[in-house]
Amino acid sequence: MTSEACSGSRCARSGKLQRRAQGEDTAVLIDMASRPEKGDSYGSTASTSEPGGHQAAACRVGTPANPRIADFVLVWEEDLGRQQDTSRDKTGSHRAWRETFLDNLRVAGLHVDQRDVQGEDSAVHYVLLSASWAVLCYYAEDLRLKLPLQELPNQASNWSASLLQWLGIPNILLEEVPDVPPEYYSCQFKVSKLSRFLGSDNQDTFFTCTSRHQILFEILAKTPYGHEKKGLFGIDQLLSQGVFRAAFPLHDGPVTVPSEGLRATGLSQRQVLFRHWAHWRKWYKYQPLDHVRRYFGEKVALYFAWLGFYTCWLLPAAVVGALVFLAGCLMVFSDTPTQEVCSSTDSFEMCPLCIDCPFWLLSSSCALVQAGRLFDHGGTVFFSLFVALWAVLLLEYWKRKSATLAYRWGCSDYEDIEERPRPQFAASAPTTAPNPITGEDEPYFPRRSRVRRVLAGSVVIAMMVAVVVMCLVSIILYRAIMAILVSRSHNTLLAAWASRIASLTGSVVNLIFILILSKLYVALAHLLTRWEMHRTQTRFEDAFTLKVFIFQFANFYSSPIYIAFFKGRFVGYPGSYHSLFGVRNEECAAGGCLIELAQELLVIMVGKQVINNVQEILVPKLKGWWQKFRLRSKRKAGASAAAGQAPWEADYELLPCEGLFDEYLEMVLQFGFVTIFVAACPLAPLFALLNNWVEIRLDARKFVRERRRPVAERAQDVGIWFPILAGITHLAVISNAFLLAFSSDFLPRTYYQWTRAGDLRGFVNFTLARAPPAFAAEHNRTCRYRAFREDDGHYSRTYWHLLAIRLAFVVVFEHVVFSIGRVLDLLVPDIPESVEVKVKREYYLAKQALAENEALLGTNGMKDHRPPASEKNLSPQA
């Protein structure tokens, strides 16, 4: 090992670990001479009450005399036929980096063993990594992992199960899942207090597999293979450079149950999750979140908790939305203005909707007016108010659910106290500074420098949003030009539907633009976020998420916002039309802009959901087939592909786990469609509910069956996604207020009923203005158009009356909703009282366990300054 590959502090720490490990580890760190025979499992699946017992045993490999637990696998491939070509220099540098990296892993105290699979002209190399007891203890304290002090009875429940039990109704949603993980009181691990922790007498089962994975990944992320200041450190860099092809922890055995079957107590954790969670037959069952957390970690479990919670809350919104839509269906044929349009024959000749478009009869729009009536009626106002309050309550109760899960999983103070600086940040930070909470020196990047970088990144974001606006303008021009071209066709049917054809094809083109720009911007946002030097992984992900969401918001919502609030507003009037780049501004189609908005929402929302689900089903299968075909073709001729396949080989055939960002983004954008434009499409919650029922099991199967096991990550909550959801909720209130006021016929109808006729007779004539005399003389015919204007084109008094009413409605609507939301926020505590009591109880137990006035629950050695009064009020029964 060269001197440049190991800094002084790192080598000193490695020496300390090696000295600590003496006496318990032999020179041969892992002995894996024999391959698993056919039918062998990954290890014992016997259930144990000790923390991590089941899980730790399941990933055990090695010989019976010297068993080891394979915590992590590194893989690289070698093309034996290209050893003498022009890539030799690159291959040589990769080999040197790889050897240096593996040497440094050994110095850090890891057990390293290499297994090779030789083919005729290629080879696949697997490096199996595991950590000794000394290394695990050292890093568990360094990473401030929380470990159990005392077991609790499992108290996981939900309100629907409790309600059904209280009513004595059988609960078909309940799923009896075996091997329920116990709950614990826990505190940060201290080596000096090892005996105080539950299960510390068994070194094999004390640390769970997920804890081991976190420790190994931390070591892999920080280990150098060259000069650290040049960025030559960490497994992420080696993966991006192609030095290694993959790095992953092992799954807990095969996913399928043997044909002869096993008892429930004999299933591995992966098999339990597949049978009781990821199976399509379980689509209506509660999710076993504690099992998900034990196997995948808190971050993945919190995603599925949020997805299930949101889907559950979609049910009442979907039911009410469907009832509102059915009410619209019943009103269509009894609505007086709709009947007037359909029976008007040639009473109303309308002005052309575009250049070269013909004059047209209002009665020809009967079908579109009827379709618009399905969404535009008094029930829509009620539903908009309902959804606004529904969204507020959803977020309030999610805060309670999130706080409960964070406590139950020991992550309540993770972001504030326990989270460590990112390895990339630690290596690139120019200086160190004391952490204001723990008092320890940590890598530090000047705030002023970061602010400058964030501002520079904001300029790039603004430029990308400008690109989205340019695409929107191009779509607008496309619609206008397409309407002109279709109207000039000799086909009478096409000419009559010119505006509708232009609008529909424009929606499809817009969806294509959206999907293309999304892929490009995500890569750019990742580069910008890395450059900004965020200290922790949570802050890094929050900054990245915000960038991408701003762009995706503009990308997905720009077209619906244009249709809802701008289209048809700046048209002018016959004889004095406004234009953009020489093309006349768009008017709303014959049925009005609200039906166009509903169409746009359905095309984007449903189209995106269908495309995403097809991609999530077909693409992984195709990629998985190709990965298996590629790897098995590398085996020597005649070798069986399955008989002697080792666990790490089977897992390498799976697809890499791509994280949760795309999953969250899909759901948050869906939440926006459900709330921001719900006044135009009451069926949006129903489509979202149907999609999410599929999405939960689709994502579950993806994690359990089709992807490699991700590194278990801790998380306190859903991160910046919650503030984004709160922002969408506030925007939805304002958006629906303006939709009802300015895009719907609700207020004009109400005004007409108050001032003219309560039965709405004559309402259609009331909403149509006459073309100015000059325009009529030029075309030798008169026509009507939708507007509240006088014959000379100026706005009428009715227009100004309605404008005042509309603005007043917006103010009243948003004040009522925000006021009710504020009251609900005050009435519903963010943290349940039962959780607050448990937190105090855990603090008390941690104080008793660690004693000596050491910092408890995350203060890492600092003196405890809590007032004594708070301790007197606690009793063991608290």
C-alpha cells in the first residue's frame, strides 16, 4: 500500500481497530472454499428474540468451523480477450486503484475474500466483505447508532383496525404476518456500557444485518484509493469510474418458497415480505411496516408508510369526487342553459375561433357543452372546499403518524444529532469547526461560499424553467397553427373539430416534451447539488429534491396553468384580436376552457401513470433478462446456471436499486394534480386511488424480488417532501378559488339567477356579446362571441360587477379554508401524547443505563443539562 492512499488519522484509527481485534480474529479472515450445494439456504432462518438474531443468521457464509457473516459484496468484471488492446492502460490504473482500495479495507479491519467466476473469454470477480466484532462496536459508537435497552410489547395499530375491533366487525384488511419484530426502548451505543444493552452477550446477533450494512457502507464510502483531496476515495467514485461494477449487501436468501413449502416460522425475512406484502393478492391488506423497516431500513419503510397513508386517505376523496361527477351526469339533461345550446339550431351564429376558421353555430357544440357540465356545477364548489380541507387534515395526521413511526424506529432526533457529514463533503471541506450540538470537530465549508454556489445554481434553475416556458409557448403556437391547418382541410368533419383536434394533439406533444426534459434536468440538478457542498446526506437530498421539483412543477403544471388561467383571457374581440408572434391568441374551444383543462389533466396525469406503470413492469423484466443472459453467458461451457449458483451471484443478476426519489416525485406530482386542479376534474382522486393500489404492490415487488438489496438508510421523516406537500396544499386553495371564480360558470350563473331569472332561462344569450358593426359590415354578416362586452367592444357594466364578485369570492374562499386549516392545526397535536410519554420513559431508561451523567439519546459525551425537576416527575411506570 502506498503512503498516498492512507491519511495519518485514518491509518491511526485502523491500527487501533486492528489492536482491538487481536485475539478474536485469525490471519485467514474468511474461509469460503466450498460453494453452496443445490438446495442450500443462505443460513439459518430460526427465529430469535434477540435483536437482529434472525437477520444476522440469514446472511452467514463460510465454513462451519469459522463462520462469517457476509455484510457486503463488491463486483467487477474482466474481459480476458481485451488485455492487449488500447484499453490496457485504463485497465491497469483501475487494477491499481482496486488493489489499493482493498488493501485499505483490510487495514480498516474488514475481512476480505475474493471469489471468481471464470468464463471462456471473461471473468466476474466477487469480493465478500465482513466486519469483526471490534470494528462493528467502534463504528456503531462512531455513527451514534441506537441499540435496544429493553423490549416493549408490540403496540403497532391503526385507527381503522381499532374502530372495526370496537364495532365487532371482522377486519378483512388485517394480515397475520409471522415473526413480528419487537419494539424496544433504545439509546445511542457506548462500548464502555456494552453490558447494559439487550442481547450484548451474543456477538453474532447483537448487530442486525441493516446495522452491519450501514457500518460497512460508511467504511466503503470513506476509504481512499489515492489522494483524498483529489477526490480519490469512496466506493461511489470507484463505481462511477467503472473500477467496480456493483456494490451491494446480500438479500436474505431466495425470494421464492421451495415447492415442498415451509412453515411460516421457517420462512426467511425476504420470503415473508414477498408472501405477505409484495404479492398481488395482498393488495387490500395492511402493510407490515415493521417488517419492511427491519429488512430495508427506515428510509424505505417511511416511503411505504407515506404511500399507504396517502392511498388510504384518497378513498374518501375518491368517493366524494365520484358522487360529484355522478351528480353532474344527472344534471346534464335537465340543465336549462345546456338545453338552450342544444336546441338553438341556427339562433346563434358564432364568430371564427381562429384565422381562416369558419363561422359556426353554437348548437354544434352541444356535446362539448354537455361534457363540460359534468365537471362544472354547484357540486364542484363543495368538492373544492372538501378537498382543500381534506389535504390540510391529511398533512396534519401524517405529522402524527410520522412522529409515531420515528419514535418507534428510534429516529426521532436523527437529523439534529445523529447524522454524520457526507463522506464527499468530509473529503472536500477546506477546514474543520466544532459541531454546535455535539461539540466535536467536524469538516466545515464556509457558509458564504455555499451561498454563492447556491445562487449560481439558482440561475441555472431559472434558465431551465425558461426553457420550459419556451416549450409551452411553442405548444401554444402549435395549437394555433394546427387549428388553422385542420380548418382549411376539405373534410367537413375535421374542420368542425379543428380546435378540439389541435388541443388534444397539443396535450400529447406536451407530454412528450415533459418526459424528455425530465430526464435531462435530473442529471443537471445532481451535478449542481454536489457542487454546492451540503454537509449531510439529508441536506444534500433536500437540496436536490427542491431543484428537481421546481423544474418538474414548471414542466408538468405549466400547460394546465395556462389553460386554467390564461387561455382565452387576452383574445380581444372581433375586429381587434390580439396576437403572439403574428398568430392570433388562442380562444377556448366551444365547450369552454374547463373541459379543455379536464382533458389536459387526464392526458398528463393518467397518461403519465400508465406510462410509468408499464415502464415499471416491462423495463425491469427486460433489463433483468438481459443481465441474467449476459452473466450466465460468461460462465464456462457446460456449467449449470443454477445448480451451483452462490447467493452473491444470484443477487448480482438482479437490477441495482435506484433509490426512492422517482417514487416520491411521482406521488407528489400526483398529489398536485389531485388538489391544485380538482375543481376541473373531480375524478382525479379516483384515478389516483386506482393507480396507487397498483403502485404499492408494484414498488414492493420491485424492492423484494427484482432489485438488489439497498443499503439500509436511517431517516427521521420524508424530508423536504413534506414542506413541498404543504406548499402544494396552500397553492391548491388559491388555485381552486381562482378556477371557480374565473374559469367556471358558477358565479355568472349565480349572478344571473340573482339579477335576471332564477330558472336561468336566457342565460346563454346573456353570456354572448355581438360583434362590432365594423366587423359585421366587413364580413356582411353578424356573429356572437363569449364575452361581457358592449357592441363597440368595450367591457360592459356586467363585466365589472362580475369581476368584483369574483375577486370577493377568491378572498372569502381562501380565508375560510385557511382559517379552518389553522384551527385544525391548533386542535390536532403534531406528536401524540402517548409518544411524548414514551420519549420521557426512554430518556429515563437511557439515563439509568448509561449513568455517570453522560449525554443521553444523542448528546455524545456532553454533560446533561436537563433540569432535575423533569426527572423527578418520571417513574418507571411512566
